[in-house]
Amino acid sequence: MARGRSVVAADVAGARDALGRDSGAVVPVADPDELAAAIRARFGDASLTAAEGAANRAAVEARFSLQRMRAEVAALTEELAFGPQ
């Protein structure tokens, strides 16, 4: 996702949350035909993979930016030092 690529994932715990909307496909675990169809769809549609890749990159930048990580670490440190606010 951080590389700005489209993703095809198995429907396991957390996959839908990690992937989000418009970022790729989540397919049933035991359905190789559905997996193949999702992969083929992405090989055949450059605009789809570009859009999904851009959405993935934007999601990673929003969730894991240096500014956000600093703010979250600072908030956690403050909470551990002084208790919940």
C-alpha cells in the first residue's frame, strides 16, 4: 500500500479495515476463482490500478505521517506520565 499499488487480499481478520474503500479487492479465503478474477481485473485496467494505488498511498500517508506519529507518541507519553486528560 505504501508503494502506491493496488491490493488484492484474502478476507481475513483486519483485511477490510486495512484496505479501506476504493483501494483494491478483498476476496473470500477459499475462492481461487474470485482471487484470479480480481487479479485479472487489475491487470486489464490500468486506470483502476492507478486509482487504487493512489488511494492506498494517500491512506498510508494519512495514517503514518511523521507529524501524526509524533502527535500520537506525545499524547501517549503525556497520558502515561500524567494520567488521562
